[in-house]
Amino acid sequence: MRFFNTVIVTVLLGNPILSIAESKEGKSFLPDVQSFILIEDVNRQAEAWATCSAVWDIMAMMTGDDSKSQAEQYSNLSNGAKMAVAMSYVSDLAKADDFNKERFNATWTFAKTALESMPQVQMTSMLADLEQRGMDPWMPDFGATMKACTDNLQAQQVHVDSWRTLATSGLLKFE
């Protein structure tokens, strides 16, 4: 954690936060930067959303005390990306021929676990890469990833709105 705190200070002092997403030189941590909703493999789609959740959480940590409202906004974006992780699985289930209530409940139970665990896995991977390579080669890749996430915010909102519709329908159990 000490290393990461040093990195955050370095980023804040050496790179304006707003310019991070403008990096065009980096290679995104995302394997494909198309619209995430078009990713056919539900697991890869969920991983893309999980990566964005990690990106937004990292940005929230970077802004932290210097801009509490901005940090909260990034945290909210992370929560939306987490919901998109879950809704990727629910949306995929809706395409299935053998849709039934038991399968829906099992999918929703799994999706609730995935929305927490998958972003953490992606964050650990990105931060391990940072530790291994250092800030200078890592930051352009992080910026390219953040750009892909920013480009997919409308699709993320579609998943959030779909979740809201499901939540108000009575199909979801909140325990």
C-alpha cells in the first residue's frame, strides 16, 4: 500500500488528472475497445465492465482528498460499472431458450458475487502491472483504458437503467 500511496502522490503532482484519459499512446488493459455491449462472450463483457470499475476506483483514490466531489463521482461511475458486470449476466440469460425462475435466481445470485469480485481482480491485476513496470510506462496504458471506459459510459447507463427496471419489477430479491 505504501508503494501505491507514493504512486498516487506522483500522479497527482506530475500529471493533471484530466489529461489521463487523453492518452493516445497507451495500450488499453481491455482486450477490445469496441462497445462493450457488443462483446458476445458474457464473461469477457463482464470483465470489461469490471476493468472499468477498477479504473474508476483508481481515479477516485487518485483524486481523494484534493477533490472530494470528483472522487465521489468516480466512485459512482465505479458502482455503475459494477452493476453493468451483473447486468451482463442477467442480459445474457434473457437470450437463453431455457429461461426460468430458478435459473434467473441462480444467475442473480452469481451476478451479485461477480459485481464485487471481478472488479477487485481487475484492480489487483492493473496495480500489479504498475508495480512491475513503473509509472511512466503504465500511465499511458491506464489512460487508454480510461478512454475506453469513458467511451462506454452510455452503454453502462443502459445496464444501470435495466437494473433499475428489474429492481422495481419485483423480480430481484434484496437481502
